[in-house]
Amino acid sequence: MAEFKREKEVKELESFIGNHKVNIVAGLRRSGKTYLLTDLFVNYLIDNNLYKENEIGVLKLSDEDRNINSIKSLSEAVNEFVSSGIKVLVVDEAQMIDGYVNFYKNFIKDYPNITLYISGSNSDILSIDIINHFKELANPLYLNSLTYKEIVKDKPDYSFEEYMIYGGLPAIINEVPERRFSELQKIYNEIYKFDIRDRLEKKLEYLSKKHIDEILSLVASSASAFSPSQVASRFSKGVDNTKFDSMKLIKEIEDVLEFFELSFLTSHIEVDDFNEKAPLKNIGLNKKYYFSDNGLRYVNCDNEIRARSNCLENAVYLELVSKKIKPRGKIILNKKNEIDGEIDFNFKYSGEDYHIQVAHTITAVNYDREIGNLLLLSNDTIKIIIYCYDLTDSNETGIDYFLNDSFFKGNKEMVA
């Protein structure tokens, strides 16, 4: 079983030492928050002689550690650690105790020489809610699923094809291949039921569970900017418009999309007009959505061909995010404000301007849409195409071609 060391995240947690904040590990359910904080990080501090074992206090409240089930018993356990001289306090599933917010706010005020780390989320509260409760005192580290580059460091036999389908959740990667899909489906059902459906259902007037399912499938299956107004038109076909407010329906769809993001299931990039003319926000085409894990996108796509294409682009997005890059997209509109083409990612990195296009298969039919759009750009930008198959054997001057996993395994910090 591979042990993914999460070196980048561990080093970031180390940088929080002494910051007088409530340091919170947040992110997607089952992404490894507990293991990162209570195992990898604690062991790193000890192994690198930053702290001795008796200088670190660890409480796992989900296990009812020390029979802690109230503020009183939590206070007793923490006071015991403080009296023994700890310098770091780690609390997993911090939300298990009623009144935990004020307790930890008071803790960092009363013990400025002890660095506090917490994690937590369950069916009653999302980890984003925990961050919001602490407001300006919160210092979050957002944990994503593993990128392909991170995976092959510790599990080199995990193929890029497997990553495209099953993603980067540690529990799935370490599962036997024949059980990966069923276990991935279980994790998705857990996230969807507890973090999304059950919470949203109480807030929606027009949308049903079936509608929420369909929105998620549409997001997973969409290869371009996502329009809530178009989805609303789809849902309202055949319905008497006098019986509901279409603007409220659009707002509910927008709320559902936002909740997917609050659950760390998806995130979005802003999309610009390629020709810098159309106000995309006004026509509802200013956002494009990606999943926080490739496998979770794959299980929600409506067909196999679209799933593989979208998951390749999703993998590129996750790689960029892992480098703390915030890409934008560009779309080309026709006179009817319909999307005629796009550039998937545009961003600045190390002083260079990048435009990246992702195409699972380059064909004569989609050549202009994929390669041709890159050729429209000026020569002072770095142009990249990432693909799995090229049926045209193209090799345009000024474009860097990355086949399959070559971009992910070692992209020389983008392009040298």
C-alpha cells in the first residue's frame, strides 16, 4: 500500500507554526485530512527534530478520545496537555463538541505559545462552515485529491488511464483494481447524500432531488462554460410560466452550483470573451466548472467518450491548481452568443503568458477548434496542446505538444 507523503502540504502546515491562528485543514470528504494532520504532519515534526513527541498533543474526537464528549472533558484533556508543556495541539474532528468555536478562540488567546491545528467535517457541518465560524482567526489549508504527478512518486505503477477514470483519492488508489469503481461510487454517494442533497433539499422551492442529480451530471458532462439560464429553460419546458418565477429558478440553480463548491466537490474558473467584446456575466457564460477529483467527475459523466475527454481537461486543471495557478478560460462567440470555440486555460506563470488547449483526440473535424484557436494567438504567448490521440499528425510551429501523461510527469515547471 502506497503512503502518499503530501510533502508540499506538510511543509505548508509547518509554516503556520507560531502564527496565533486557528489552523484548519479543510477539503473534500475522504481526501485524507485526518491522515495528513495526525500522522504525516506530527511524524514530520518529530522526525525532523522540530518538536519532541511529548511536546505535541493529539486528540481524535471522532474516536471519543479520552471519552471527550463535552467542553468540560475537552477542557480537562487540553489542560493536561498544557500542563505537560506541549507546544503544538492537534485536534481531529474538532466540531464533535458543542461550543468548540469559542473554546478554540479562547485557547489561542490564552496560550499564544502553543500552535493549534484542527480538522473536521461531518453530516452536520462542512469544513468550509468551520472556517467561516472562526472568521479572521481562521488560517485554512485546503486539501485536494492527489495529482497524477504526486501519485506516481509513491505508486509508479498507477497508470495515467487509471488516474483519468479513478482519480486521486488515496483510498481509491490503494484499493485493488476490481474494487476501485464500486468504492469510488460509495464515496461519491456519501459526499452527495450527506454534504449536498440532504442540505440542499430543505432550501429549494422549485428544484427536486432529480433536478440536483441532473445539474451535477450536466456539470460533469459539460466541456465549456456553464449557463444556469439554459438549464432553467430546460427544466421549465412544458411548465406553465405563470406558476413560477423563472428568475428564482435560475437563482436556485446558481445556489446549487455554489453548494457543490462549498462541499469541495467542484470549483470554477472565470471565462473571458476571446475577442474582449461580450459581457459574459450578463449572458451567464462566465464560469466553467471542474471537479476536485477526476474519479468523481468520471462517475457523473453521461457517456464514456465525454467522460474521458472531460477528465483529461480536469486533470490539467488539478495540476495547475496544485501549483497555485488560477487559470482563466476564453470562449469565442458567434453572433447569436453561442460558443463557437474556446481556449481552455490562460494564465501567467513565472513571468510568461500561457495558453493551454486540451483535446482527448485531435481530428480533422475538430482541428480548427483545438489547434486553430491557438494559432490565432500572438507569438509572445506560450501555446500548449495536451492530447491523447492525434489523427492528423499535426506539428504546428510555435505550439508545444504534450502526449498523454508527459505534461503531468515532469513538465519542467511548465515549459523550459
